Amino acid sequence: MSRLEIESVSKRYGDLWALRDVSLEIDRGVVGLLGPNGAGKSTLMRILATISRPTEGRVLWEGRPLTDDPDRLRRTLGYLPQEFGLYPRLTAREFLRYLASAKGLDADERLEQLLSVVNLREAADRKLETYSGGMRQRVGIAQALLNDPDLLIVDEPTVGLDPEERARFRSLLSELGGDRIVLLSTHIVSDVEATAQRIAVLDDGHLRADGPPEELLAAVEGRVWEAVVAADRLPDLRSRYPVASAAHRADGAHVRLVADGPPTENARQVDPSLEDAYLGLMQDGREDGGEGR
């Protein structure tokens, strides 16, 4: 079974530490790497994709450090970066055939299978310049799967997609995680909620949490509240608590937030969502002074 080990990895750019002492061990399935923009997610993805090297620590693939033989992982790696370039005048079939040839793959049969997997067979002979954002992302996934990778890395894959395309993309990632490692990097909580069996949370370069969604939910059990307040109270609540949502209605602002005790007299306790857990975790980490877990 494939195994990816990240041991005390740190990355520095000049005086800025983008990652600090990150450790993870991953065997199989979809792992969601969740965190705000600037948390260090893309930096970690680039290290795992052998594009960058850590300043400190190391990464092992099947027990061997990447620095010893990076090509060993590259042969079985699929990578969809945040910025994925296409040749707009080529069709999807031409583009994927070109990439397969560049990778030294004889992939005609594989290419047709992938076009079906990403639901592009009917559009395969259209030029890429006519594709929607979601269709282009599906081409990106197809190219990442050309070599049938044991490790698939996708970095912010649903940014800019409409709700229907996002749902389709999440479903595809869930299916792909059955027999390989899939690392999904995103700042969108609903993406990992729909796909990941395990979630690692990064913030300010530190690993804040790592475990199944149930563990994150348990951490905010009894701390999620809903209340109806006057609209002019919202700024004060936002300054004091992580607010998950606030909707203005005829009877006032309906607020959902994370707090250790009732934030208002009429607040009622509700079951937590993964977004509540994420907001609570971010708040707790910052109150602790920004240290890692």
C-alpha cells in the first residue's frame, strides 16, 4: 500500500516561514488540506509534488526520502496545480494525447477511459477555448490521471466553478479516493465536507488539527449557538465570536456563531457543522498565540 510521510517539514522564503514543523502520515483515501488563503497549503503541495524542497524536515514516499530519488514519486504522481495552463486551440483529446506523449505514455486506450471518467467524451473534439471553467478543471483532472497515479494532488480545484460543476467535481474526487491517496487542498469547507475521510487544518503555516471530520465536530460540541438579535448588535458579536452566518429577517438578524457560553439571552444551542468546527478551531489557535497543535 502506498504511504506518504511528512516529517517536521518547514519552508522559509527569506524571513517568512510559510510552513512550520508540519507532520502527517497518509495511507489511502481523500485527505482534505483545509485552511485560509496564505496558510501554507500550496507551499506544502509544491513540496509534495517535488517542485520545491523543504527548508527543514523531510518527506518520505513508501519509506524513502524524496530527496534520494524524486523520480520514484514523479512516475506515480498526478498533480493539478492551482494555476493550470491549457493550449486553447487544441481539442481536449489532442491536448491529453500531447501530454501523454510528453510523459512517455502510450495512452490512447487510457485516454478514452479518462474522457469517460471526467464526462468529456461528447466534448472531446471541441477546442479547449470553448470550454467552461468546470470542463477545464475536468481536463486538468484527466491529465493528472494519465499515468494512473498512486498519489493525486489537487490544489484549490473548485475555485471559480458554479455550484453544479463543484458538486460534480466533488463526486469525482470521492470516487478516485477508493484505491489511491488523494490530497485536496482548499479554503472551501464544503469541499472537504463532501469528499474527505480525513481533514488536516493549516493556519499561518502550522498544523492546527488532523483527523476524521467527527473529531473536529466533537471539539465544538456544545459551543455552537443560534440567536436572533437587533441588526446593530452584529458588529459587536462579530468582534467577540467566530460568526458562521448572519441573515437579516423581519424580526432581526439570525446569527449562528461559536462561543463557550450563551452569547445572548435568547441564544439556543444547536448541533455543530464542519464550518462551525473550522471557525472555532481557527479562533482557538489564534487565542493560543498562533502555536501549532
